[in-house]
Amino acid sequence: MVELDLLSGINWLIFWSAALVFVLVQSLLVYSAVRFRRSGRQPAETFGKTRLDLIWAIGPAIVMAGFFVFSLQAMLAG
């Protein structure tokens, strides 16, 4: 039963993490749409910003590696 509780906890962690990312992305989308619709100006270009590209790539990879480690520990515990 402990293994089932641990796996259930991991599933809820992943669910709420995904829900948080969804809310953040949708909030930024609505904010950008409203802000740049009213001003009539174009948003700044993000092409070629290496630091931003690395954060967008490495950040989710670290989160997924953490999920993998927790899931692997739970599977091996039983």
C-alpha cells in the first residue's frame, strides 16, 4: 500500500505542476494579447537570445529529470 500511496503522490505532483504551467502560460498569453493590442506596437524580438533559449530548454529538462528520479525511486521501493 505504501508504494501505491507514493505513486499516487507523484501523479498528483505532476498534475499540479502541469496545471501551474498551464495557468502561467495562459496568463502570459492573455496579458501579451491585451497589452500589444492596445498599444499598437510590436513586441521585442526574442530570436538569438541564447540565455533565454537555454533557460527554456534546460529548465523543463531539470523538472522532468526530477520527476524521473522520484518515479524511479517509487518503483524500486516496492
